[in-house]
Amino acid sequence: MEEHAEALEADLLRYYGVDLLDWHREALSSRRLAVLVRHLPPDSAFVRTREGEAAEWGLTDHLLAAVVDHLAIANWMFASANRDEYADPPEAPVPVPRPGAEAADTSDGPGEGHAPTRAELARFFG
């Protein structure tokens, strides 16, 4: 809490109307302060400074990124299956970057530069 004291002080005032100095004055118990801090909303300054970009992504954001990734893979597979036999294969899609992921994880998707295998097709359509 000491690292992000300014963000915490601002959030306590913004969301609860509580001054952090009340804890130093012993008008606010440590238990009550801990409860208030634990239940700050995800868009609070304290949570965002502590967790970074990951705090900005909710369930809806993750689901939308998954939909975009699956649609891109489906389009890539369609283009791969319907391309001219002598044409270069289309580039594999790049997943939408997720917070906290340093490198894009393509273990569930197609590999670079090859047509999908039977196992990849079965996993995708299964």
C-alpha cells in the first residue's frame, strides 16, 4: 500500500468519502481500511497502478478478443483451403495481444507458414 499511497488516498476519497488521515488519527480502524481497499472497483487508480493494463480487461474484453482470434483463424483456414494450388499460402493470423502476455501464444492456433493439419482442423471444428 505504501508504494501506491497517493492513488489509494485519492480512491478512498473518491469512492467512499473517507480521508486516509482518519486512519492515522485512529478514527478509522485498520480492519475497516483493509475492507475498503480490498473492495475498490477495478477502474480505481489504486488497482490500475498495482495491476497495470490487466486491470482494464474484463470478461467481455477477453471474450471479444477470443472471438476475433477465432474468426481470424476461420478466415485463414478458409483462405488456405480455397487458394490456388500453386499460390503462396496466406499468412497465419496473429492473436489479439492480451495484457500480461509478453509473447503471443499460438499453441491453440495454426503455426506459421504451413497448412493446417488434420489434428488442427479436428481441434478447431471439434
